[in-house]
Amino acid sequence: MNYIFIFLILISFICAIFNHSLDVMINDMLKASQRAVEISFGLIGIMAFWLGMVNIAKSSGLMELFSKIIKKPLLIIFPDLKDNDEAFSNVALNISANALGLQNAATPFGIKAMESMQEKNPDKNIATNSMCTFLAINTAGFQIVPAVVIAILSASGMKNPSVIILPTLIVTTIAFLSALFFSKILERYFK
């Protein structure tokens, strides 16, 4: 990946030299760097707020409640996981955190879920169907509230960043269902 970025930067410089716009490119690059730092500092407060909300949700049992709500559908999606299994619990917490748009909080649960599934995997060199399904739906990233995206839009100065909630819900629902559908279709052919 680093080679791709180096290649793109070199091509940009070469094109700027040939177009006699190197000074414009350098000025724009510096302005973009400054804007990136401003957005990053703007995100600190918003991310601290949302991560605090996650801790409150975890401490108050809200994430556990949401996990219990999605328990039955998850048992259908992951039939080889038992509902009292550590892997199942981490899958439920990961999906709950992702649905609330809190990817930073979801990542540790996802890693723990994969580790737990790998421990019980009879063939350590081949992923189980549950592992593949979990990876597919996690990649699709279903979100009810895209908190991180709202935070970035807010830090960028957008007047109404919550306008993206409905489109995000529609798109992530379609992506989630598509990932689930294709995962279940493909698991019939690749056991």
C-alpha cells in the first residue's frame, strides 16, 4: 500500500511540474494538511462524548439488553454457536456496537469473537462458516446511528450532519442483508 501512495505522490508532482502548477499543488497540500488537523481536533470532543456514551451503555446494561434483543436472530445466523458461548456473546456485542455506530468499541469484541471461534475450529487453517459469515456482516457494517460519520461531518462544519441517518440506515441494511445472503449461499458450496 505504501508503494501505491508513493507512486501517486510522485505522479502528482510530475504532473504539477509539467503543468507549471507546482506552487498551486504545494499550497493546496498545505491547506489540506491544516484542514485535516482542524478536523482531527474537532473530532476529539465528539469521539470522547460517544466513547463515554458507550461506557455508560456498557455499565448500565444497555448493550447487554440490545444483545439480548438480537439473540434469537443471531442463533439463526450462527447455528453452530451456542447462546451461552463466549464467541456468541462477543458476536452479539460487536454487532450491537456496530449498529450504534461505535466501531471503536466494536473492534475488541470482534477480535475476541474471532479468537473464540478459532479456538473451537477443528481445522485451524480453514475458517469456519460462522467465521466467514461474521466477517461478511461485519464488513457490511450495519448501522442504525452512524455516530463516527456524524462526528466527522460535524467537525467539518456541516450544519445538519444528522441528515445522513436515513440514507445510511438504508444502505447499511442492504449491505448487511446482501452479505448475509451471499455468505449463506456460498457456505453450501464451500464446507
